[in-house]
Amino acid sequence: MRVELVTVGDELLLGDTVNGNAAWLGRRLAEAGVEVTRSVVVGDLLAEIVEAVTAALGRADAVIVTGGLGPTYDDLTRDALAAAAGVPLVLDKDLERRLRDRVAAAGRTLVPMALRMAEVPEGARVLPNPVGSAPGLRVKLPGGVAYALPGVPREMRAIMTGTVLPELRAAISGTPAVRRILRTAGVWESELADRLAPVEALEGVRLAYLPDPAEVRVRITATGPDAEALAGRAERMARELLGPAVYGEDADTLDRVVHRLLAERSATVATAESLTGGLLGAELTAMPGSSATYAGGVVAYATRLKHELLGVPRELLDAEGAVHPDVAAAMAAGVRDRLGATYGLAVTGVAGPEPQDGRPVGTVYIAVAGPGCDPRVTAPDLPVPSDAAAARAPVRRMTVVHALDLLRRTLLGVAGETGRDDLPAHREERG
Amino acid sequence: MRVELVTVGDELLLGDTVNGNAAWLGRRLAEAGVEVTRSVVVGDLLAEIVEAVTAALGRADAVIVTGGLGPTYDDLTRDALAAAAGVPLVLDKDLERRLRDRVAAAGRTLVPMALRMAEVPEGARVLPNPVGSAPGLRVKLPGGVAYALPGVPREMRAIMTGTVLPELRAAISGTPAVRRILRTAGVWESELADRLAPVEALEGVRLAYLPDPAEVRVRITATGPDAEALAGRAERMARELLGPAVYGEDADTLDRVVHRLLAERSATVATAESLTGGLLGAELTAMPGSSATYAGGVVAYATRLKHELLGVPRELLDAEGAVHPDVAAAMAAGVRDRLGATYGLAVTGVAGPEPQDGRPVGTVYIAVAGPGCDPRVTAPDLPVPSDAAAARAPVRRMTVVHALDLLRRTLLGVAGETGRDDLPAHREERG
């Protein structure tokens, strides 16, 4: 099955928006065994959309159109699909009622323009949008099927996952390739590839590495008549070779895994942050139910607050500055103690673009304090962009991932793998 | 002058890479007054590239192809351009010599495959690559001109800036369209469109709305002989109609604007967060230099910590729960006081998916405490997705934007516009 993508929006041609939707769609469709053969961006012009959709269906079995389903007059995808199908737009009473209910629930009145979102090409099927106002549409056209989805990523994803992907999967015949994804943290891509050479050597198995800052997803693709069994074998080998570097499967995220490990132990964590400014707490509270395992946190951005709010000794800060393994250890112990959590997790470091207290950009110390032992401190080796001005966001992001991974490894009782791990916390030396 | 983009590479169709090159090109070309009318991604297949380039030149004056110029056998752009031009590939002696010099300087020997990078379609002009091995190419084709550039962003940008953009600028006759972007916060897209109807009615002016959660960018495009003056007039009208809803221009972000306003007043802010878990602090520390205006924050996720860390009265929490305007006000006052900042900014609310303390998902109270007056509290109307499970991320994101906007409006001394703004803080009623 061949699918083409048509993305609608002047903002994409003008470069005001990066086409993240196309990348997300390409990835999900590839995972489902559907081949994306072309991806086209057109502006908010009726004739352009009609031409692009029609041309796409001259080559492929289906086309997925994103964007142009909103309420304003530059939202023309509905009109284009109606024109391509040679049918009029009609008002869908159900959609109209749901729109009015939504707006009323927010205590507002419907502006007439918003009613455009209740219009559909005659004969089209409405694809429910669980997270927004503009529904998706499925329209039969001469050359194949067109799916139209809103351009808002969250809404597009919800309709894809809920309706379109299951439909496409059901339409595929034959044995598709089997794909597995393993999520890893704390090990560099080249190191992973080196360790996984024996898996790569298996006949019918391909590996791909999808890196995010400080995390790498390893995609295993198995093909052939016995793809399912082969994928299972490759996955088992990979898990054995990588050990605790694997933190989960595709649907897992590091914060979810940490939450689960804490919940299993009836434990909680509190965070003390400096360079990340709250990102670590935000990550630990991203998932529903996080209040069971996350107590709270302190963002001690100004150095004096590390003493005032977390009890880091003033003389330590005066002697060593804010970026030091012992400061991280004291922050972790302090936040654990003051917030009454089972674990304290702390980060301090230099996000850039300027060095701080004589330490270069990318210097980061992470500490975890738990029951019954001294804090454990690591200094991850972060690959810092050579352009210091571009370092800030990735350094902050990598720090969060390494901090979550340190807590995960501590909860599992396993060692770290990269960087100068497990620095001794020299608290006793300072009395 | 109309230009189309063709991006070559399987990795883009599979979604392993986001098409950042197309966005960068779109922006630079628009700035130069060149209209990008379509952008197409094709895989590493000769026939696909030939077809896409030929079709593009059937519609536009020029096509810019990126990717597929490297040394390996899946790099097919050179072959495709030769095929489209109906000419053979020939070895360019100059390029060959420079390749050999480059490789020798790195202390290596040239692998035969690398010589592919010295081949060019007969008659093509070589565009120097100051930062890499693969040169760009300019090829005259029946329908217009094709520029081919490497897919490596740094190399693509260097050749565009050095050669292609100056050439295109010189080729433009007439007056280009003029674009302005205004950034707004706190007003819904449909409401903005309603207020801006008089601007939309101006001859030669087009408006587009680019929404993010709780923020909307308004793009004004003016065309015609007097485009510059028309754009200026449209912008002035829009600013008048929207008032303080406009927080900046294209390059501004809300956190930068808040930072600037605080810095101008030699003021600092401290944050107290609940449902956002640290996102607000993270946003306020995203930019370099934020330590001048951001002191720190407290994430009082567990309800008891709102009392212990921020001094919210225990009886208030017992009587009203954690989600209440007075709790937000007490959090703001508490964090301002305890962290010694000029302003305290606090958020409490229900991110979902479950209601909390009897309040529905999306209930949010935001408070700012400043010098010399009672805290100001707002309850923004958030458009909550009907699917509560999908509400969490957008509710948190919208809360951050509304909080930054409340601080911005407070610093400017202007009122809010949406939601039940400026709730009285009933602290005195409780003694």
C-alpha cells in the first residue's frame, strides 16, 4: 500500500513552521508497514490543494491531507476535497450541535465563521476528533481515498491513532515487516551500534538508531516468512547485549518507567534544580497519576537560594561555586529532607552560553539521595554543541534525561555506564 | 518569481528526519521576496527525482533540490538532473583536484566512490561549497533553472547564502510582498479574526492565523506597488484593534518579553507551581541571561507542601482544597516573600485526566503578587479537549502561557481580556 502526504499551509512554505506533522506521519505509517512515497506541501490556495490531492491519488492508493480544516477563510481543505470529488459542501447537523455544545460549555457564543468546521463534502465520513473542534474527514475520490486531518499536531495525532492507522493496517495484505523499538538512555549511539553488531548480522534483521538528546531508540526490523519469531530473537539478543541501558519499549518513556519503579516501592521523589529551571519536575509530572510518586521540588536558580531553601552550606558555595559535585549532593540531601520524600534528585551545572564559576558550558553534576546511604553523584559526559549559543536547550534536555536515568538505575540497583559515574560524595571531608 | 523546493531522501519520508531544510529555505526565500509555491519530498529513486524536478519547472521559474549529492550509490540527484537535461555526467577536473587535496589534507586517500562528487551534468555550473566536499550545481533545464544543494544543513545554508540567494535577488523584478508577524497571547483565534475584520478588508492585505496553545501569531501580507506602506498601515490598524493582546513581533517570545519588562524595572520574579510541575520556571529560564530576572521557584505538588513551603494557610487548604483563587493568591504572596523576589507568580489547577477536589479538568487559577498591593488572580477560560486523557499536556502548556501573560499585563499595568479576570483576592475575608 502506497500513501502520499499533502500538507496544507502558507506557514510551511514560508518556513514559519517546520513540517513536524509529515515526520510524525512518516514514522507511524512506516511502523504500520505503509510506505509513504511522497510528501508535498502546498499553500492555502484552493486550486493548489485540488491539484496536489488529485495528482497524489494518480500515483498512490491513499492520500493524507493535513491542515486547512480550521474555521477561518484561509482554511480550504474542505472546499478542495468537495471540488475534487465533484460534490457540494453540506452542513453536518451532528457536528453543528457538538460545536455549539463545546462553545456553550466554555460560556461563549458561536461566531458564524466557526460553523465552517461543521461543513463536510457530501458523502464524506466524519472522523471524530476527541481533542478539538475540527473533525477529520474521509472522502472517496476517483483515484483512491483521501483522509483530511487538522494541522494542529495533537488533533492530527489523535485522529490518526484512533481512526486512520487502524483502518490502514486492516487494509494491508501479506506479511508486513515486524518492527520492535527498544528505548535506551545513557549510552551513545556509536557505542550501541558497536554492541549490537551481532544482532545486525542476523539474516533478515535491520537496525536503525533514532537519537534524541541523551536517549536513543533502537528500531529492529525483521522481514521474511518468519518475521515475528525473528524479531523476537533479535529483541532478546539486543536486550542481553545492552543490559540496563534498555529502559523500555516504544510506548515507554523514562518518566513513566521511573514513576512505575517508585510506585512499586511506595516511594516518592523530590527534585532540586538549578540549570534546568523546573524541567525535571515538569517531566516527572507529565503523566497522569504522578502525584503518587512526585512530592514537589525547589528551583534554586539564584545561588543564595541553594543555601536558603536547600541548606547547602554557605562555605561550600563560597569555596566551590554552585557547580560542584558536593553542591549537587547537598541539594539532593536537602530537598529529600525538607520535602519529606524517599528520594531527593538534584542537578546543578552550566547550560550556557557563558561559563559559570570557571566551569565550561556542559559541566553538569547530578545527585540522588536515598534512604540509608550517602548521595550518589554523577557527572555525565554531554556532547556539547561547539556553538555555545546553541548549547542551552540541549544541555538542559540532556541533563533531565541523565537525571531520570540516574534515579532509574539507583532504584534498580545497577551502575551507570557513561561519564564519570558514581563520583564519591565528599561530604565527610568537609565535616 | 516562483520557486519550488524538492527535498530528496528516504529518511524524510520515513520520518527519521524532520524537514528543517525546507523551513529554513522557505524563510530565507520569503525574506528575499521570492515566493515558494510548493515543497515536495521524494525518496532516493532516480525516476521520482526526475519527475519531481520536471513537474516543478512546469509550474515555477526555478527549483531548489536539496539532498542526494553525497558519494554513496543512493545519492542520485546528479544523475537525475543529467537525465532531466538529457546530457551525460562528466568528471570535473577542478572538482576532482579539490577533492583529492581535501582528502590528502586530512591524511587519507580518496575512495573511488567519493569521485562521484566530482561528476556534474555536462554544461552545469558548479556552486562552491565553502564548508564541505559536495559542491552545489546549477543546471539549465527546459522549464527553468534547477539548483542542487547538499542535504547537510550547514553546507546547504553556506551555498544558498553565498551563491543562490544573491543570484535570485538579482533576478527579481518588481516589488515583492511585504510580511509582518504580530504575536498575541490570551485571545482566541476566532476572536482575533473577528476584531481584525477591518484589516482583512483592506485591498491588497491578507491575514493568516498561526495558533499555538494559548498564543496566536497573526501574519499580515501586503502586496502591490505600495506594499511596504500598506503593510505598515495594516500593522498599525491591527495593533490598535488588538491593544495589549499583541505582545511582540516575530522574533519575540513571551518569556523574552517578560524578561525584558522585568529587567527594565530591575525586578525579579519567583514562581510557585502546582499542576505545571516546573514548566513555568523552565520557560522563564529558557533564555540566556535569565538569572538576572528569575530568582527561583517552588513546585508544591503535594498539597501539604503548599503550606509547608509557601505558607498557604492550612485551614484554607482544608476548607477549599488546593484549587482555589485564594490558594493561588497565597502561593504567589508566599513565594515572593520566601524567595525575596519583586514578584511572585503562582499557578494551581487541575491538569487532568481526573477532577481534583471537586473541580473539573481545566480549572486553573493564576496569581501574581507584587509590591504594594494585594495579589491579582485570574481564572483563564481554557479550551479543554473533550477527551480528558489528552487534556493534561495542553492544559499545562496553556497555563504557562496565561501565567506569563498575566505577569506581562501586570508589569504593563493593563487588564486581561479572557476568562474571569481580576478576581478579587479574598484574603481579608479570612482574616
